[in-house]
Amino acid sequence: PLTYHMIIHWLQAGTVGIFFGSWPLIANVTGLKGNASVFYYGLVGLLISLPITWKDLPTIGQARWGLGIIAGSVAVCGSLLFNDLISKVPKHEISTLIVVALITNAIIQGINHAVRNGGLSADRGWGFVLAAAAIYFLLKK
């Protein structure tokens, strides 16, 4: 049965999708190039997130630092590659490449789900096969 919390989580996930899907389109017309944009967006992100996360800062002392460094490094590498990509490709190709990035992200999350939950149902397995097929057809000339 559908619960209030499930609906809130779905709405939150949809809102995340709107933000993650919108910012590259806006970033592409800022005039910032590749790696400079990662620094700029990181600085803006720090200024916006610091007051929101202030109450959670004491948990930094309890964090698993090695994994935090890996997670941060992966995030920065992804941001550098992504911003470099959107600064170089023709504007008419950006939306397709963003969709490819998002579908690839979904496939990675599916692999994580399978590992953590002992496998995938047939329906979810087919969903990821179709996601991979979508990438193929989006990139086919």
C-alpha cells in the first residue's frame, strides 16, 4: 500500500531529478568553461549548503574518512568530466548526452541494488536491459 512517506520520497526524488536535469542546461549557457565551472559551482554549493548542514557538522568526526575521500574524489571526477563534456559538445547534443549520463547512473544504482539485496527481480532486470538499449538507440546515428 502507498504510504504518505513513500509519496513524499517519490516527490523528493522527482525534485532531485528536476534539479539534476536542469542545472547542466543552465550551466551550458553561463559562459564558464569546463573545470572552472566545477570550482565555481562547488564554491556556490558550499555557501548555500553550509547554513543548511551546520547542525550535521559534528558527525564529521564520526565519519569513515577513507570512504568519504573516495566518495568526494569520485564526485569531483564525475563533475570535472561532466562539465568538460557539456562545455565542448554542440548544444543540440547536450540533452541526449545528459540522458545517457542519467541512464548510466540508473544502471549503476541497479547494480548496487542487486548486490545489496541478493539479486534483481525479472522485471527490474528487464528494466535495466531496456535502459542499456535506450543508451544504444540514443547514441545511434
